[in-house]
Amino acid sequence: MEPPSPEKTPSSHRKSRGLGFFLLASVASLSGSADFAWAFQSHPAPEGLYAHQLAHVYFAASMGILVYWLHRNRLTDQTGWRLIQISCVLFIAWNVVAFSGHWVEELISANMIRGHPGWTQRLDTGASPWAVVYFILKLDHLLCVPAILCLVLGLRSLYKKVLAEAERPHE
């Protein structure tokens, strides 16, 4: 039996993960600034909003196709693929909520939002029933974050399975 090659040892695996984390932390610290919202995305009417809404439709459709494909090929018998399928269902729900949120945002008046952008901004929920719906739909991260978590856990499960198979001696 041959000893494991240096690139497959657990210590080299930990070193590469440590290097990846260091690089990610370095880039994040260099690009971070409290003065600017780097991830802010505005959608000037109407073209930007249309393109963004279409992206939600395409993303939801692709997740639906993946859910169907995973089920049809019976891959969901494995834990990793089942978690990925759950993430797809959550992403579909997130896309529906986000799509609806963008649509309702167009229905509320700008004067329903009080204060300056940031932590002092408040929504006047008594001004319209759409304001309450808008507020609820803005909680879309309650679907998106678990979807991302299921995706990561599913990928990790598949990775661990492949790693375990690679470490088994070949007969």
C-alpha cells in the first residue's frame, strides 16, 4: 500500500483552506468601507427593473428544472443532493417573494418612507395596506439565507463523500 501523496494529506488540505481564508479576508478588508454601499443596486425605471425581474423568473425556473432533474434521476437518495434540492425549493420561494417585493415597491408612495437612508429610515405602515405587504416581503432574507446554508451543507456533504471514496484503497 502506498503512502498518501503530499497533496492529499489532511495537513496540506488545512493549509490550503487557511490560505483561502487569508486571501478572502485580505480582499474583504481592502475593499470594505463604511462610507459607501458597494452592493447597492438601483433599478432605474423601467428597464433596470424589468431586467431584474426577468432574472428572478429565470433563476426560479432554473431551480425548478434542477429540482425535477434531481428527483427524476433519484439523486435525492443521497444527503448532499437532498440538501441541494431543498436549497432549490427555498430559492424558488425566495424568487417569488423578491419578485413580489419589487412589484409592491412600485405601488407604495415615496412619501411613505420617512427619514434619511440608513438606520434612521422608517416605513409608515398606516399609510397604505401595501406598506405592510411591502414590509413583509422585504424579509426575503429569511428564505435566501437558509437556501444558501442548505446549498453549502449539500456541497460539503458531497465533497466529504468524494474525499472518503478517494481515501479508500483501490482493489
